[in-house]
Amino acid sequence: MRFPIGFTMAQAKHRTKMERSGQKRYPTVIMLEPLYTCNLACLGCSVERHTGKLVDRMPVADLLKAVDDCGAPIVNICGGEPTLYPELKELCEGIIVRGKYIILCTNALKLDTKVFDIIPPSPHLFLMIHLDGMRETHDYVCNRKGVFDKAVEMVKQARDRGYYTYLNTTVFKETNVSEVEDLCKLVDELKANGILISPGYEYESVDKEMFLTKDQIHEKFKAIREFSPRYKINATPMFLEFAAGMRELPCAPWSTVNYTPKGWKAPCYLVEGAGYFESWDEFWNKTNWEYWESRLDDKCQNCKMHSGFEHSAVSEAMKTVGGTIKLAAWSLSK
């Protein structure tokens, strides 16, 4: 299976519950950013996410309240670099006891000292390790030599220790598609559980020469889609069709909500300038979801991020019997 059965069923049950209750919009993932402190300053990362001070990190109680208020079954812990968060063990324990699933997004540099032998493997904990290319490319994007080799070693150790372990790759303008396939092969070599591939978002605080136009996204993802059936790529077939320009999908910015040191970020973790809210109710009720769904804003023109469109891809697939069967077959494969 692409993901463990419990993870898949948790999403399916949540989706069914929300739709039976008549909810048109509902989050399926909450992205928690406990801190904006990082031990890297990657070239494709928005500046605010790696320049924060550790003293400004979020209290565990506030983070867990956000998880409760949101209600999503999947908690993506990111940042910043979450392994630098001193209370990470306490936070993970609090999320797991609630029956939620954790995706811990990390550059892997501190896994051996901050996670291994501290936070035990769990069916509810997935390590999502960033690799934006093979050695030369990844070290360049991370702006530091040796990061690729360290991450690969951490993947090996994580799998040996029994952690669910995935790779996460962002595709930039200079990304060679053959190198993306090499990463997919690396997943198999390392016996990792899969790889998530998504086009990079055009952050305002980052050099835009790195990022893809919509046409360039289509070109690269047409090639990625061609080899995708051979590998453990954790993006649905319909999302890959969308990324390749073969179909359109509406954005569902509310499906992946973001809680940060500044509060709830509207409308999503990618877009700056739409405001932050202190309370969940204020964020949910005052954000102009119809406007952001429309993709009319300039900030949305080249966006084909997994976080905004995978929910729509699944919803579209499930509108027909054939689409549902295709989605189920994909989920059960590999």
C-alpha cells in the first residue's frame, strides 16, 4: 500500500463524516509550525521559515489546542526545523494520544540526536525527509555540503529502527527530471516507504528564477507521470494529471490549514499577505475561501502544490465508479 491502512482509513472516515454532516469545506491536514528556527537556509525556502529565534517557539499546549480546534486527522509538523523544537517528544505524544497521524517534515540533520532513542517508532508517526535532488543538487539547494549524505544515512537508520520513512522532493526550474527518477530509484534502494513530489511554490521572499511557470510545471510533470507507475510516488494519478496540465482542478486551500508562531495563517501556508488570526473560529469564518478557491489572485497563478490540490484530486476521482476503482487500485499498489 502507498500508506499504512490506518492512515488511509483515518482520512476516509474523516472525509465521510464531514460530507455526511453537510460540510462543503473541511481541513484534512493541519500544518503545525512550532518554530521558525532552522539549521539550514535553503534557497527555495521562504525567509521567515528559517530566521526565527528559538525563544519565540510555540508552547505545546497552544499547538495541541490548534490540533483539537481544527479536527483534521493528519498533523504535519514542520517549521522551521521541527527536530530543533525542544518539546518535540511531548508534542508528538500529545498528538498520538488523540489518535492523529503525524508527518514530521525534516532535513534529517538532527534525527540521530533528537528523535532516535527519544521518540519511538509508531504506526502514527511518519518521517518525511527532504531531498530536492541527488548529492550535488540537494547540497546546492540546501546551501551546505554534506547534507545529502547525512540525510541518506538517516533514512537508512530510520528504516533499520522501524520508522515509516518517506522522501519529499520539490521540483524547481533547474531540476532535471532524470534526477527525480534517480530519487525514486533511491527510495527503492533505501527501502523507504515512498516519495512525495511537488512543484515549488513561488515565494515572494525568494529569488523567482528558481521557480517554474505553469507551462514548465506541465512539461516536467508529464515526464514524471510517465515513469510514476514504476515507483512509490505518493501523489494520486489525478493529481499527476493536473500537474502535467492534462486536467483542471479547483484549489481547496481549506483542506490544509496552517498554524504558526504568528497564529492561523490565511488562506494557506504558501500565501503571504492575507492575514493571521488568533482563534480558529475567526480564521475559519473570516477567510474569504471563495476568493482563494477561484485562483484569481496573482499569488496563485503558477501554484500547483500538492497541499492545495490533492484533496480536489481525490474528490474528483470519487465522483465516478471508474475513478474510485482507479484510486483504490493506486492506493493498494506498491
